[in-house]
Amino acid sequence: MTWKIDNSHTSIEFSVRHMIVAKVKGRFGKVSGTIDLDEEDPTRSSIEVEVDIASLDTREQQRDAHLLSADFLEVEKYPTMTYRSHRIERHGDGYRVVGDLTIKGVTREVVLDAEFSGVATDPYGLVRAGFSAETAIDRKDFGLEWNVALEAGGVLVGDKVNISLDVEAIKETESLVAESKAA
């Protein structure tokens, strides 16, 4: 069964070291995609996600503009990043989602440590499923290489980017499919 990611109940957040001493956090506010979920055996499921790069927010307008520039994400040329799963494996109490992450036109395999929270029906009769996942990537693997050496040693921006996802998806029904086609 196909589930549509609910942007209003989904968050994709990241953090990266700044000047070695602290972590700067940010988020992407616009995400869409689908999960083909096998509730009986989540390992037979698949995921496709698209993130609107322009929805980046680090709570600092000047930093956001720099991150969206050609020094980093180059939003004018690469307006989205995507993730498409290849397989899902049981791993301890959770799952490992193995798939391709594409940022700035560069695709690399990335493993998400994930948890399936379950399924519930909301007060409006929509069936919802919850998921959370975490991973870390090396930003240089995706061509995000801009940096500045610090006078006292080290660099302005760390290479490791921690990513955290909380996703809520709505089960598509015939009426929802018909509504989306009419829109």
C-alpha cells in the first residue's frame, strides 16, 4: 500500500560542527514523497523522498543564503535532493534502510538507522504511519567542499553532517487518489 509523506508532520533536520566548538542545526521545511509500506513485513517496503533545497532554514538568513549559493548546495542549479531506498533490513530492534541520496547532482549510497513507530487512525479517519531515522554523511562526498582554515587551527565548517528524520505518512485511499488527481 502506498503512503504519502505528510509535510506538515515531517521534519528533516541536520547539524554540523562550526569552528570545532559548537554544532549548527538546520532543517528543510518542504519534503514530499511516498512509502510503499508492507505493514506485515517492513523489509519489503520502499521509500522515495524529495526535499526542496530552498526550504532550508538555519535561523540565520545570511548563513542560509551562503548554504544555498554555489559554495554549497547551489539551489539555482540543483533545487532538490532525493533519497530512494534499495532495500530495508532488520537491524536489532529497528531497521536499516539502504538507498541512494542525491545532493547537488552527486549520488551516494547512504544507510539510515530507522524505527517504524506504528500505525494509527486520526480523528478524521485518515490512517497514519510514523517513522524516524538517523544517519551521518561526509559533505565532501557530495561536492560540498567550501571551507575556511582557522588561524588557531581547524576549519570553519566540519565535514560530518548528522541527519535526523521524523516522518509521518498518510495511507492513500481511493478517495485521496481521486482528490490528488483533481487538484
